[in-house]
Amino acid sequence: MYNHYPLTMTRAKRHNEALKSLDVLKLAIEPWNIIIQELRADRGMLLGSAQYDELNGVEKCEALSKIDDKIIDAREFIEIYEKNHNMTLKRLRIKGGTLNE
């Protein structure tokens, strides 16, 4: 059977590569999660503000849509990093946190 990883890559080395990929994932998504938290807080403050109460329906929708779009954008960046991590695990033949021989 053909292996998708070099024959010289040992089980321990593949495990270390997977751990490195996980560390990169955590470092990459942490700022985006903070941004999402801040955007959700901003959204909550907007909903509770007197200025928001004075807006008409269309203006309210537009104001919320701007924040929601930014939350979606941030989530898409996280998904890109997660996809890259999963591709690395697949390349290393690791599924569900275990090595596949």
C-alpha cells in the first residue's frame, strides 16, 4: 500500500507534526475569537442603546447587518485555519487524534 507520507517519517515525528499544527491553529484562531467576542458585545450594546431605539426598521436592520457581516467574516477566517489543520492531519494520516497506520 502506498503511504502519503515519507517512509522516513516515523510515528513519533507524525505525532509531533500534528501537535505543531494544533498549536498553529490555536494561535491563529485566538485573535479571531476575541474579535468575535468584541463584535457580539458591540451588537449587544447597540441593541440596548437609546440611539438604536430611535432608528426605523430599515436602519436597525442595516446597523445589525454590518456587525453580523463582520462576525461572519471572522468565522470564515477561523474555518480556513481549521481546514488547513485538518488537511495537515489528513496528510499525516491522523484521524480523530489517533495515528492511522
